[in-house]
Amino acid sequence: MLRRIGFLAGLAGAAAATGAIVLALGAAEAPTGAAGCEPAPRAPGAVTDAFVRTAVLRVDTVCSFDLVAPALRQGMTKRQWASGAIPVQPYPTALLATLEVATRVYDQRETLRAALVELSSADLGAWAFEVVLERRDGRWLVSYWAPRGVVGAPANA
């Protein structure tokens, strides 16, 4: 499943029909805080997409707090998480409009889902990440996010 992430307000309805991820960024592109967060999605694919939009791309980072398992939070409070200095490898593209996301699920069980997520943009090229979601109390939470095939974290471009 390959989709381009668009960043134009007002396209959310059309994007929902096509499966695209749409981020509506304000003029200042500043985090809106917890009050501006959408409710946590229920489906594992939607959780992964929301996690990438918020935690990995560092847009409204606070909105990813409720998408991650306690182990991934590493004891951080929601206020600390909102700062953006989080234990999640980012994809620091400066060209969000060129971002493409491909997700391939390679293991799905009743309480666990593992997938390979490839992010690609004109400025950084393609990076592959592994993501693991676990089902806790009826919700899917991200419990693992790391670059695939890399010893240590890749350098920020």
C-alpha cells in the first residue's frame, strides 16, 4: 500500500476515500497540543499511520502519546513527550509534501502486529522501519519502532 501524504487543509474527506494520509498544518506549523488531537484510532493500520504523522514526523508530537505502549514511553510524562524529545527515531524530512509511505504487514496475530514501514522523500530518500503494535485493553499501541537493517540510528540529514 503506497500513498502520498498531502498537506492541504480541506482535503481530509477526499483523502479518507482514497486511503491517503492528510495532515492539515496551520500557517505556523506549530503543535496544537492535546486539545487539538484526534481520538486515538482503533484499527492497527490507522494507529501506525497516526504514529508516523505525529511521533515520527514530529508534527503535534503530543498527539502520539496515547498511541504508544508504556515501555516505548520510557517513563516520560505527557508533558515531556509533547516537547518532541522522545525515544522514537524520527524521519526528519524538510519536504513533507513529497513524502510517500508504504506499509507491509508481515505478521498479524490477535494481540500482535508487525510491519515494515518505508518512508521516502525527495530530500532523504527511502528509509525502512519496523513497527510492532500490541493489543492492550482493546486498543492497539505501538510498542516498537526502529530502523530496519541499521546498527544504531541513522544520522539525521
